[in-house]
Amino acid sequence: MIWPQAEAWVPIDDRGLAYGDGVFETVLVRDEMPLLWPQHMQRLAEGCRRLGIPMPASGTLDMLPAQTGPGLKVLKLIVTRGGGGRGYQTPAAPEPRLLWQATDFTPQPRRWWDGVRVRHCRLQLGVQPLLAGIKHLNRLENVMARREWDDADVAEGLLCDSQGRLVEATSMNLFWLRQGRLETPQLNACGVAGTLRAALMQRLSIAEVSVGSQVLEDAEAVWLGNSVQGLWPVARLDDADGNPLRQWLLGDAHRGLQDEAHALLGYPTAPTR
């Protein structure tokens, strides 16, 4: 049985609460119309398949954006395996729990046009191909990485895995332009395969590469992006101690990919004066 709940008391035996046994999506909704909905549903289905959790009925999910009301909202969907008693063994016949919440959202246009400052994180992501790509509820690595700085001028932290390979930012995917070619990290060992990333890769030639963090210092342009915030060009890159490694003057090289991303999300594609 699937229980769609907007405001819910979650029992202590819920496996999502106890073990992070579940998946979630954060969807940008504009006037009750969800953006990148097919990509979100595809990733949700893949996450449920990998974890062995029955997928909520499409009709149940499809009705939720219409309940968010007018304006720009973020719809968060959580699917847990439901109750499961003590121990890690999963129930033979799980009764998944679907929870949702819609909150008002205001984007940050200054970050679109002026770019952002980012830094490397010391934390390294663990390698686990079985969970790579999906948006599961176990996000403690991201929480710990985000604790590494409290400087409001730093918008994001960049993460490598335990093999030193560049993966993502704490809550956004990573793209860069190198020798005229768009690239993004391979996510077959860890990391979240974002829905904006998926949509851009369906439309553009973006190579997935396995590289170390040094590649960013040689890039002509770097961006961070997700399906809620849009695409932020990186203006400055710092090391984990806050020392600058590279700065970029934002120009035409930064706008092409941003225009593509913002067209998908209904965001402006050029600064308004």
C-alpha cells in the first residue's frame, strides 16, 4: 500500500528513517507544471528498482504537482520501503510509504550572471557502483562535506571519490569546457546523476570522463547545475583551505550551456538590465 502524505508523522520503524532505505526527488514546479518530470520519474523508478522497492503508481505521482498551487515551488517526493521491524533484512512484502511536501522557491539570479565561488572538499566519496547515480536517502557524506565551510561567499564544495576522481558538488552536478569540448564526470562509481544533467546530455554532446580535480584548472569554463537552481558558472575555484586556484572572467563561453539549461527550466537565458 502506498500512502501519499503531505504532512505526516513517520513511525520509528520506517526504514527510510532508520536506515535511509528509500529514494527522493526534488522537482521544480511552475504554476502546477513540473519541470523535467519524465527525467525525475525515470530516476525515481531506477532508484526503486535498484533498492527493490515497489514504485508508486504513476497516477498517484502525477496528481501531486497540481496540488502545489500557483507560483514557483519545489516539490519533494520521498519513497521509503515502509515499516520493517528490527534488523537490516528487508520485509518480504514491503508496504512503501510515499511522502511529499511543496515549498515556495526563489532562485538566485545573481549567481546565474555573476558566477559563484566554489572550493574543494577534503571528504572523499565512497565507491559503491550499486548505488551510483540514484538519489537514495543516505546522504551523510554530503552533509559532512557541507560542514567543511561556513563562508557565505562560497556557494558549493567539490567532491572527489576515494580514488581521486572528480564526481560532483555537494548538491549539484559539475560540467566544464576543455579544449572546446563539454565534459562531465562519469558517475558509475558514486554520485547523483541529476535530471538536468540527463536532459542536457540528451540534447548536447557532453562527454563523460574519469579525471582528477586538476582538470578544472585547465578548463575554459566550469559550471554547477541542478534541476532547481539552474546553471551557475564558476568564477573562482579554491582549494580546501580557501586559497584561490583559478579564476574565470565570465563571457560568451559560459552562456551557451547556461542558455540550454535555463530553457529547460523556464529561467531567463540572458541578464536583464
